[in-house]
Amino acid sequence: MRLTLPARALTGVLLCALPVTGCTTSGPDATTDQATASSDSQTRRAEPLPSAAVDPFGEAAAPSQAHLQGATLNQADLGEGRILKGPAHHPLPGDKVRTTDEPCTPLARLVAGSALGTPEATAGYNWRGNTGKDSEADKVTVTTVLAAYKADEATTATAALGTATDTCAQGFTYNAPHGRTKVTDITRALAPSGADEVMSLTATLDTAGPVTFVVARKGAVIATFRTEATAGDSTKPPAVPETLVRAQLALLG
């Protein structure tokens, strides 16, 4: 499927079916782990999330909290890295992220680890691993947020993010519970395939250096992946773990 963003979100966003830099698996149990993950994922994909766009009763019912929790990756779904779940890894409420640059609010929420727009339900987890052969320099932490929406609110949220990416490319400042953060630069990047809409960008933060994001919509669900380097060269944008992104998108149906 050729991936496209709504007209309001297309400007300046690069879409591509080419994969981003992928993860590697090592160790004696890698083959077994991958086979198990593949089997488990195929079983779970047999029950896709309900889609507001094809609701049989004609109502815009978003996937529930239980649906989202059931669609998050488990360790058995990915034979590499480590998945961390629990209260500490729940998405930050959007109303906890504030910026005086109102048009930049979608970007502020993305950078801070919140869901976009006004979702009906959210779920989240962290993944820690490495995206290359160098086990130290390529270590990253990925904060994943799944958000479910009613009717066309998911596409409205991605369109608003596309507009904010153009409007706020030169930077902005936001406040969140962890403190004040200045985003000094926004650049677009190539995005992986596997969703109805997808975009990728890199934000340079005064608190963490460059952070890479992938935002993908499948039906009424938006998945965001915030990738931050935990070691190595802090001035280099971290590679997005393609294996993680594709495995999570597969579970969304």
C-alpha cells in the first residue's frame, strides 16, 4: 500500500516504503526467540482491533482500553531488547504538557511522550535495546504510545501534527512535569511502511540532544515511537528500531 498523509499534513513530510535502520539479534537463543515471537504475533493478529471507520452499527466506537492493552507488544513478540510495562511507563496525560506556542502543541505532546489530540484510550510501554552492531554506541530507549480515537479524530490528530511540523520547524519551548524543554530544531526523515499514514521526524532537545520519532496511524489507532540514545554519540540522531515498529504495527491489524 502506498502511504499518504492527509493534504493538511503532507507539506514537508517525507514518505517512503524503504525501511529505516533495523535492529539486530544476537545470542544462542536468537533463532528460537524469533520463531516464538513470529508464532505468537501471527496468533494475536488473528483478532485485529475494531475500526471506527467500519463499525457495523454505524457508530464511531473507538477501540477500548482493554483492546489497546491487548495490542501492546509483549516480550514473546520480539526476541530482542527488553520491553518494560507498568504505571511508570503509562503515557503522560496531554493536559500536563503546555506551550505558549499554541500551534506547536501537537509537537510538544509528541516530544513529551503524550498521545496526540483527544484519544478515548491510551496504552504505553518502553523498549530498551540496540539498533546496530555496536552494543554500546547504538543503545536506545523507545517510548511507545498507542492511542485510540472516535470517528475521524485520528486523522484530525495526524493532520494537526503535520501542520505543527511545518509551523514549528525552527523550534519552541514547552513545560511538562519533568521540567522545561526547548526544542531547537525539527527535521523530517524517511519513514517505514506498514500503516495507513506514517511520518518520521527528528527533534533536537536542549535536554537530550536529537530524538527520533515515528508516528503511524492504522485505522482509529495512532502509534508513536520516541527513540532516544542512551549511550554513544549524543549529537547523532538515533536509529529507529525497525523491528520494533513493524512488530507493533502488525498487532494493530
